Amino acid sequence: MNGDHMLPRTIVNTQNGDRQLRMSGAPSLSLALQWLMVDNGLSEQELAAMSGVSPGAVVAFLGRPHTPTVTWMTLVSAMRCQLAVKAPKRILSIAMPRITARRRSHEHRQWETRRLAAYRAQIVTQSPHLSSSEVRETARGYLRSSTARLAGDLDAAQQRLTAARVDVAAVGLRAAARAIAATAAVNAEDLALLAGLSLGAAQAVLDTSPDGRLATPHRLFSALSARLVIHPAGGGAVAIDLAPSGDWRPEAPRPGHSSLTHEDIRSRAGRGEALASIARDAGVSRQRIHTIVNASPAR
């Protein structure tokens, strides 16, 4: 965290005339969170209590890449967008994941596999009299035609993403990504190929269900009154609303120590109660509850 003081800083004026501090260089999202914690004089335990995120999840987010967040940021990067954190005293531009040619090539091969299987199934249904070799060759012909069109389709998608101006507010990280994709009329499959992500991962980011594990960074930054803002290449901004505190309640007598006995925890788990629900009542992380449930009772 001392590296913060080694980076050059500049003062910028916001649209409303407020002077705010902008750090030169682009930190990772977790490093940006550490800086804001220092600004506010907060420990990991205190941030956990404020955000409704378990202390273990806070430590994990600060200490290693958070896979759902990295996936979301990779898709945002593929949509030609930048990410910033707008805090009361700072505006931080965030380093985006690098999208490699190798990952794109891998997803292209996966796309070919899916298309070939779909074509073969279609041909068998429509022309059941064809032999297996005829089905295979016909499907490969269809695939060659689709592959020839793919490069043009992806170029067109990138042009729309580059030109699309998106200026909206979003309730969560998935909603923000959906707003950009919808404005540019780009589907999950094209985005998966542009980002080097699996189709399932791209679909999950654009899903209409609640944010799930993506709620962790949203709640952590929101607890510090820091808003995540996406800046599309075509202009505008997608400002993600501040999130309310999570359901986790750190009211245990001592942090990391359960307010329920091990027998109570095992009994409730034995009745089929979700470990996350037990963890909230006990005031410890879900991982701790999992360890207790799977440990042999003392004899």
C-alpha cells in the first residue's frame, strides 16, 4: 500500500466543479479497494461489517484474483470499455484484463465444434437418407461458409461497440454489461469470441438473474461510497448504483468465532439447511461452517 505514495498524482476538476484526486497509473480493482480502505482508515474486519461481506471473502478478494469479477471485467474490456472507481476523494482508472490471441483462438475452436454438431443434427433431421460420410461432409461445408462470414460479423460487432454511446444507470454489474451489449446489438456468442471466454461465461455475465458472487466487489466499494463507472468507447457512462449491505451479519462475540455451538451447526446442516444461512446466523464465513460440518465430532 505504500506504493500509493510513490505514484504521481494530478488534481482534476469534475463536471460539478469539485476538485478530486486522480492517481496516475492503473491499479487493479483489488489494489484500488486497498487504497480506499487506507483513505478511510478501515481494517478488513471493519469493511466486512460495513458491507455485509464476510471477513474471509474480503481477505480473499484483496489477496487473489476474484474469478467472477475477472470474467466480468474481461467481457467489459471486449466491449471496448474502460472501468473507473469514483470515490469521494479519488477517481481511479482500473487496469483491465488482457485478452490474448491464444484464448480467442481456443474459443474459436469451441465455436466451430458447437456449429459442426448443430449442423450435423440439422442435416440428419432434414435428410435422414444421407450416409454418415455425406452428413459429415455436408456439415463441414456449412461450417466453412459460417467461418467465412464470422470474421465480418465480429468486425461489425466491434464497430458497433466502438460507436455505441451508452449513458445509463445500472443496478448491478450484470445489468451494466447487458445495457452495453443491448445498445450495440451484440450477442453473448460474439462477445465470447471477442473476449476469449467460454460461451457459458459470457451468457452468465449477461444473465438477468441477481449478480451472485459479483455482488462482492459491488458491496465492498459501495460501503466506501465508491461507485463503479464503465466508460464505453463511443461515449457516455454506465454508472452502477451503490449497493445495499449484504445479508451477512458479523455480530458474533469475537470475529471468526461462531455464536452457535458445533452441535447446533451440524444439526441444522443435517436437516438440509443451507450452509450460507447457518453462517449468517453464526456470524462466521460459509467456509468455516463447511469445515465444522465435515469435521468429526469430538468423542
